[in-house]
Amino acid sequence: MTELNQIDLRALSVGNKRTWDAFVAAAAPLINAVVRRALASYRLNEEDVMDAAQDVFVRLCANDFRLLKTYDPARAGLSTWLAVVARSAAIDHARRRRQATQPIDDVPEALLGVEDRHVEKLKIPQGLLTERQILILKCLYDEERDVADVAQLLRIDAQTVRSTHHKALLRLRAHFGEEPP
């Protein structure tokens, strides 16, 4: 069995089959160990671990060995560099696995539904609320404005908007039979 340090990287990067086979045999134990360790916390099965290890080799030879050609022996040993590549590939593999999807036919229809924004308007009996309360409720609910916008529009304090809103809701609850909290 050939050691990693004895692999001719030039022959490997030009696609020499015999060199590639020797490289895979020499690198597989290291890559498998690094991938297994990187994926230990993800609780993946053995098949997923082996798929992730295979992804490392695919990355190394993809695009005419582009990644493999980036190896610089002046910066790190080949085994260290392979360990970094293997760990990165393993984590990417685990992230892709986590994004598993579910067939749309298996999703309950209630989860697919879009909320109907059409809500029947409440008929407020005349004289139940003051004009200011009605105006504030219309601004807050019909126009979907926030308290600060309503206060600025009516040239009143934001606390006055909140207080008027609260009093209007109390009157409506009392009229329609709902007890205040």
C-alpha cells in the first residue's frame, strides 16, 4: 500500500488512473476517519458517512482536479490538507441532508392553505362607541396602521390612542358578552 507522501500529485492532477487508485487507497482511511469524526454529532447512518467520504473524492477530482491543484505543500502536509477538505465536505454533506424535503402529497392540506384575509366586519351598534373610538379602531384594524401612525395622523399622544383603543375594546366585549381578562 502506497503512503500519501509517495503519491505523485502531478500525475494525479492530470488524471493518471493508476496514480488515482493508489491515492484513493492511501487517502481513504484518513478521509473516512475525519468524515466519521466530523459527522458524529449529526447521528447519520453508516451509509451517509460513506456517501460523505465519497463526496470528498468527487470534490478532489471535479472540474479537472481544480481543488486538488490548490494544494500547496509549503503551507501544510498533504494529510493535514486532506483532513481540512474532508471535514469541510462532511459538514456540507450533513447540511444538505438536513434540508430533506417532504413530498407535497404527504403534507396535510391545512398546512398548505393560505390564510383568508377576508374577515366579516363587526357591526357595531350605533351609540356604543364614541366617534374617536370608531376612528381609532378603523385606523388600527381596517387600515392596519400602527399606534404611532394613528397618533401622528390624529395629532394626539400615542398613549391616548392606546387608551382609547383599550376602552373601545372593553365596551365591545361588554356588549357582545365576552368578559375582560
